[in-house]
Amino acid sequence: MPMPTHILPTTVVGSYPQPEWLVNRAMLSKVVPRTRLHDMWRLPAEHLEEAQDDATIVAIRDMERAGIDIVTDGEIRRESYSNRFATALDGIDGDNPAMIVARTGNTQTPVPRVVGPVKRKGPVELHDMQFLRKNTDRAAKITLPGPFTMSQQARNEFYKDEEELAMALAEAVNAEALDLQKAGADVIQLDEPWVRNNPDLAKRYAVKAINRALQGITVPTVVHLCFGYAAVVPGSNKPAGYSFLAELDDTIADQISIEAAQPKLDLGVLRDLSSKKIMLGVLDLADPAIESVDTVAARIRNGLKYVSPDRLVPAPDCGMKYMPRATAFGKLKAMCDAAAMVRREIG
């Protein structure tokens, strides 16, 4: 499907709120699961796929109605952005998890154990992409968990070090990405929030792993970074800057996606990414109010002080999974109206 040709095309990071009839949102709100969380789904297995299909169509239509140029499937079939892909691989034991300290540093979280060579058994998100392609005529993006982040969300009990694990994961992600591209993905995004969580390790091999994961992909590619979901990580815990950002200029990804609205990021950092398009977070997902069009437009204009209009893609800070749906829709609509307003100003 055609990619938008106008400047400031709008998109989403990936996830959209799942309906209460589909998932137990109270259970979901307590955790970003790394292992499978089958109890979260409200429907028996025999009805689950049809229900997920229906909820996915609702998410796509909401995005279209809000005016989003590059839509996703809302990640409606996923318990978290990463666990569905990670636990579908050979060599990963998700049924007998290990406990590690969570990214916020204060709670233990169950993670899959790596017990053998990590390999992709077969497609994981291919049906999701085919379903999305069939149900929208807009440009369509699909997201995959990045290899560095997945390597940090597992207990390595097989490879000699985490770098070897990350490279094996990168190969699996790449095989999946090539299939998603064939299925009609217009944009492929890797979610790599953990590079800023462990920047010293990231500096050693994250770029190499990301580049391996994106090898041979000819459609536009994105690497997404954030400081954690607003629902899970309060703004007061968010740093004012990224500890691993300039390095991403060395990736082969076309775009870097950053959370900028909630942490009130100093956008001077964007100068370090001169070779990339910037997917700029202009919606603060911690704010329960729907921003005014003027507020969002001001954030877009602020981005334009550092990035030329042909390189800026307005987006929410992060995935919208944990928000009330009416709020998510309202925020997306404000963003699309704001982008249209700034587009007219630039002429």
C-alpha cells in the first residue's frame, strides 16, 4: 500500500488498548509479561482467535478514523510487546521461568530461560501482518521485539555470553522480518527499550545485533526506544535524557523512535541522529487528559527546530496498551489534527 507522501506523516508506536471483554485489564496493568500469561485472556481457546480478529479490526478502524497515516494491528494478540515472539522460539523454556530483577530495579520478574540453540521454528506474527494487510488500505507497520532487549529479558543458560545470545536472537528476528516484508509490511519496527537500560552492554553489541536483525529488509525500518510505559514507570522515575542514542546513528535503520513528551526531553539530542528520520513522541501517555491540538502542535514545532520537516514523524511516546480506549483515540485524533495544522503552516 502507498506510503504517505506528505510531510509529518503520523503513526503509532505499536500497541492500542485491548478491550475489557478480551483481556483482564486489571491483571494486565500489574505487569509487562516476559513469559506467557494465558490467564489474561477472557475467552476460551476455541473462541480466542476470532475475538482477537474482531478486536484488531476495531483498533485498525480507530486509528484510521483518528487520521493515522501508518497504522498497526494494535498488537491486540500480544500479552506484551515482546513475550509472544520470544517464547515462540526453539531453545527458549517459557514454562519453567527464572526470576530476574525488573527493569525498574525493585521487583523480581519471571523470564524465560535459554536452554538450547535459539532458532525460529516458523512464523510467529505472519498471520497478524496478513490480517492487517487485508483489513486496511493505509500504509501498515508491524513491530518485533529487538534482539538486544530480548537477550536482556531472558536468563541465558546456554550461550557463552549475552552477545552470542543476542546475535542468535537477531537471526531469528531477521527471518521473521523477511517474512513480514513479503506479507506486505510497509514499515518494520524493532522495539529496543533496554538499550538505555544497560548502555554499557548496549555499546558493545546492540548496533551489531540490530543491524543483523534488519539485514536484507528493503522497506523503511525503525528502532523504538522509550523509558517504559507511563502506566508502569512514573514520570518522576524517568531520566531527562537517553544514555544510548547517538550510537543508533550507526544502525542501518531508517528511523529512530523516541519518547519525548512525558520526560520533557531536551531535543538537542536529535542532532546526534543526523542521518535518520525521527519518530518523535508528542503525546504524553501519563497525562490522563487528552492534549489540545495546540499543545501537540507546539511539541511538533519544537521537534522541527532540530529536524527538517521531511525527517519528522509524529507519534505517541510509547505503546497505548495501558490507557482507556477513549483517551487513546482522543490523543491520536489531537495528534493528527496538530500534524495537519503544522503541515498547513509550513505550506
